[in-house]
Amino acid sequence: MSNSAPLRKFRYVIEAALFFFFIGLFRVLGLDGASAVGGFIGRTILYRLPVAKRGRLNLRAAYPDRPAAEIEDILREVCDNLGRTVAEYAHLDKFDFGGAEARVEVVGSELVQAALARGKGAICFSGHFANWELMAFAGARLFSTEGEVYRPVNNPYVDKWLVAQRKKNGPFNQIPKGASGTRRLFTLLRRGQAACLLVDQKTNEGVPVPYFGREAMTTPAPAAMALRLDCALVPASIERLKGARFRCRAHPQLDFVPSGDYERDVVDLTALLTRKIEDIVHERPSQWLWIHRRWPTERAQDQVRGKRSGIRTPEPPLPAPDRG
């Protein structure tokens, strides 16, 4: 064991202790109370922290013609939503879906069912909108999705707790990113089932495609799997209506005709699904997580351009189905 391992474990323990302290506090406050307090923390404290500066710069670059006051209003709501989302993690088991009185209204489930009727599976793709955890729950309950691809958080104690919380409002398979996760995802799609993926975060192993007028490194995995398996790509989104109430929507599946050039088709289809995410963001910009490092820094621009000019997207292998 390296000398840094005990220090890292100690840091994880301290981080987890602080995290669970606040989760316990939010649990005592109840769902609506926790959401309100989280929103207050977001718009009054998080809004003034350095991380909000990144969101401000991203918004200015995406909407150069909008007044500064409007940019600040959007950013403040972004921070309010993020604070609410963190607080709502303490109550993921209390959300219900579908009905007129439910906390999460669901629109367009018939679009997912129509995509699944082809018998070739469907990928419901989306981004970090509103409380993105609830979209996976809605998919499991009403869109018939059987799996959710997720990125484990760095802190193993927090990650274990998050996995347990997600199971409370499933049921669905939680598929970690990576080679084994890819095999499980292929298996679900081959069986004609559906899975949820968030495709809006930067990935250094991705391909550069336009997003709000700038090159953004984006995962080609959904496009590659759709081209290999002929499964449907169904956009989905969620927006916060008021407090801890939401509307989750499925949108018409993407219409894409392959050219026969696999590598080019992967890039073009990735660009198409990224453009759909951008269209959804435009509808209500404050619902998207603008504080994420979605675009490369100035020093990384040349590397992105080089990857774009010499891009090769290897065809992903078809793994053997999971037997577990």
C-alpha cells in the first residue's frame, strides 16, 4: 500500500462524514423543507463561490447577446436547482411518478414504448437537467428502462450510499461506466430492452462535436451502439416545475440514415444527439448544469482540433452477453 493510500482513505472518511451529516439534516427537514433549504443554500452561497464563475463564463459564451442581468438570473436559478437536487438525495424514495398528483409528471412514455416495439432495444439519452436522478426512476417505472449507466463518484463510501438510494425507487440495473458496463449494456439492448444514459458531460476519450457553437468532447458510445445494433435513440428530459415537483418528457426518437461510412456516421450521429441536448437546453437554460467543465480550455483547443482532423472511431466489439 502506498503512503498516499491511508491519507486518501482518511480524506474519504472526512468527506463522507460531512456528506452524511447534511443528508441526515435534510432527512429531518422532510422533502419539501429540504428542497427549500437546499435551494436557499444554492442561490445565496453556491452562487457566490468560485465554481459559479465557470457557469457564468459558459453562459456568456453560449448566449453572447443576452444582457448580463439575464445571465445572472439564469445562473442563480442553476445554483438554486443544484442546491435543491443535493438536498433531495435524502428523499429519493419519496418521489412518485406518472399521475396528475404525482411529484413527477411523465409525458411521452408512448414514444419509448413505440421504439421498443421494434424489438431492437432503445437508448433513452439525456443530460444533467433539473434533478437528473429522477429521470432514471421515471424511466424504470414508466418507460420500461431496465438499466442506467452511471459514473461512480470518487468517494467509495458516498458512492455505495448513492447506489443504495437509487435502488429504493427502481427497479433497474445500475451499470457503471467501463468495459464491464458496456458488456451489460449490449446485453440489455440485444434483448430488446431500454437503458438510460446521460451524454452531456465532457469525456477525454470522446469525439469533438459542436455544442453551443464550440467543439465539445462527447461520448460516441450511444451512436456506436445504435449503429451496430440498430436500436432506437430516444431523447428524454426533466424540468423542475415548482419546489420538489417535476415534469419528465420523452421526445420523438432520432431519425438518422447511415451513409455506410461507420466512422463518419458515428461522429455525425453523435453530433445529432448533442444538438438535441442543446435544443432542450434552449427551452429553459436554467435547468442545465452550466457549472460543468463541458468545453476544453484555451490550451486544449489545439488538441481538440487535432483529434477532429485525424479522427478515427474504432468499431466497438460486440461482447458476449452477461450470464449473471
